[in-house]
Amino acid sequence: MLALALTLPGGCRPPAEPRPPDIVLITVESLRADHVGTYGYDRDTTPALDALAGEGIVFERAYAVTSWTLPAHASILTGLYPAAHRVVAYNHRLDDSYDTVAEILRDAGYQTAAFVSGPFLQTHHNLSQGFEVYDQSASNPGGNQAAHSDVTNAEIERLVERFLTEGRDPARPLFLFVYLWDPHYDYIPPAPWDSAFVPAFAEPIDLEGYEVRDVVTGQTSGEQLAYVISQYDGEIAATDALLGRLFARLRETASWDDTLMAVTSDHGEEFFEHGTKGHRNNLYEESVRIPMIVKPPGWSDPIRDSRLVSQIDLFPTILEAAGISPAHHHHGRSLLAPADDSTRPLFYELKTEWVARDRATGEQGILSDLWLAVRDGDHKLVLERNENRVELFDLSDDPAEQVPLGPGFRPRIAELDRRIAEYLETMQADGDRWERSPPVSLSPGQEDRLRSLGYLGPADND
């Protein structure tokens, strides 16, 4: 078939269709919002992110859907809550029947590339679907060694630079996804960030095996905990320095002004605010409040947006920026849509599992717990199954969630409890739209790696 070149009167060609914008999505592991400068932190941990905030939108009340990596990223890439995408345990896999944002963009002509680190974005979990380039080589630099000693930023930077130099197809718009692992414990930042935030009164301690050793507990002294937090901040600053170099590299391209840049985190991090450390323990604010900074195409004026937003909102945001009608079922709202007066609740969920041994019989089995939460306005209801926890907080008066509201709020508790029940029912129906993948089979080395991070618990845990 011959292709006909249309011309307008006078020999002029019709104007070319505008090129879709490039899209860059970056997630930073374990980065809680209140350790980012533009969110009010008093340490200079994030100058690069703060500079990006100066030319984009800072979503002041952004939240993760859970408090650990795998289900959070599945929600980011599908726009679905965890109970619908059903990737909620360490050995779960996103089924091929789901549509990821990478698949939709690839089918629309985008070049799709991802560079990831950390164990939960490896290809056996199938979050890679839709990416033409999916490089996970930085996620396991030392074989199956304990993952918290991995240092991946430098390798991720090298891989992304090589792709931009040698692998980029300039004829197509780009969707680039980068996941940065290094702020995950153990907190052992490289120099000079290992000493950048250590207060004079802090007491240095060995942070190797942070999650599984008892060197840091709820009884740890304030001087030692100050050192722990200084090292966490050092990891953040080292990662922000990488982001600064990446932003500078992208600014060299002609498409920077017309690129959608979105930077967020998968979840927060705990330092005993509610008795535990790390993450994947609960759904309190330190675990689920995250930074979210978005620079839309053609945008230059800084704005602070106080809407309640969620990770599930990135899916329709990216598609709207690409000019794609989000016909695929999802639970989010585009962050580029004008703010309206309507409010919506945000939901959170966390299923935890760990290996345990029956002391009497010696048999091993899986123990589990389930946390659920909903935020509606300033009220947040937190439920936890094993201890029958029912806590309602007013985050306007108690942002640290230290004092649950009393018996006078039982009607409000009942109302939000009904919303959670309705949410679970809706998510069950939504999940039935797709197939469910069988669990992935992890090698002994992969299980050891997760156990060393505290995700499985010790093999001989009683």
C-alpha cells in the first residue's frame, strides 16, 4: 500500500502530531517524608529533591498503600490497591493478565526501560512486564549475600548513564523507571555522608545486621538512636546526590522541560515511634507517609498541594501526561486533574508472614498477621487482627498517632470500620477481573537473602 503525503493548499503539510512527553518515574526505598527538606526536615539531606520541588508540585499529604516494597510497587505500576492486584506476600507474583503502566506505554509507542535494585523487584515477581529493557543486575551485586550490605547506587548510576548514551531510541518517547535501594537498612552510608549528620552527643554503634540483631532495640539509648538516625540520613543524602547527577544529565537533553518527572518512595521507616524498627510492621504514619514530587510537562512554577493522594494515583497521572485515556481499570485519580471539593478515603493494608517452629513438635509453619487502615479527612482508623487492635486517631491534633480517641467516638469508629469492610468486598470483586498467579519458587539462597533482611523471620523462630 502506498503512503499518501497530504498537503494543504499552498503546498503546506499539516502540522505534525505533538510528540508525547518523556516520562521518568523514580522510587527511593524506605524514604519517609519528614526526612526530606521540602517537607520541613531541618537537615540538608535532599538538596536535589528540594530543587526539583522548586519547579514542580509537592504533594504534602502523600501516602503509600502499605509499608513494604513489593505490594507498594505493584500498586504504583498497576494503579490498584494490594487486595486487587493480590501481590501481598514475599512469594507472590503479579499475574500476566494485569496491565501495567509500562505495557500500556509500550503499546502506545514508548521505549520502556527500568533499572532496579533490591530483591523484591526481581523478574520472578513479574513487575517487569511491559519493559523492553529491565536491568536488575544491580539488585544482587554480591550474589546471594545479605542484601542490607549491598551498595547499589553507583551501579544503578552507571547502568542508567550507559542506557541514555547507548540504548536510548531518540525516535520514540521514553518511559524510564528507576528504583533506588540504598536507603534500606543496614544504614552504612559512604563517606562523606557517614559523618555528615552525626550530632556531637551521639554514640556510634555497629549497624551491621540492623534488622535481625538485637544491637538496636526499643531500649537503645537516645545517644545510640541518634547515631542510627544520622546514618539513615546519610544514606538518604548519598542517594539524593545520585539524583542530583541524574537530574543534571536529563537536563542536558532537549526534552527536560517537556518531561514528566515523578519521584516518590515505596514506604517510610520506623525508629520505635510505635515500638518497632524498620518497616513492614504496621500502618502508622512513619511507615506510610511518603514524599511525592511531580514536575508535569511544560511546568515551572512550584506548587504545594494539600490533597490526600496515594501511590495508586501515579498510574492515571502517567497515562494522562502521555495522552492516553486510562480505559484500564484502576483505583487512582490523576494528580494532574484540577483539585475539586470532593474528598475520598485512602486505604492501607499489610499482610505479614514469618516462619515459626513449634517448640513441642519441631514442625515449622507460617504465622501471619493482618493490618488494615483507612484515612478519611483527618480521622484514621487502624485495625490489627492478632491483638484485636482498634485505634482511631485525629491526625490534625495527634499527627504522631500516640493517643487513640476515646469511647465518645464509637460511632465514627463503626462508620470507618464499615468502610474498610466495603473496601475489602470491592477489592475482592475487582481482583476477580484478573487471574491469580501461583506463588513463585524461591531458591534457598533467595530465601536466605530475605531472611537476613527480616522478611521471613529466622528459620528456627519459636
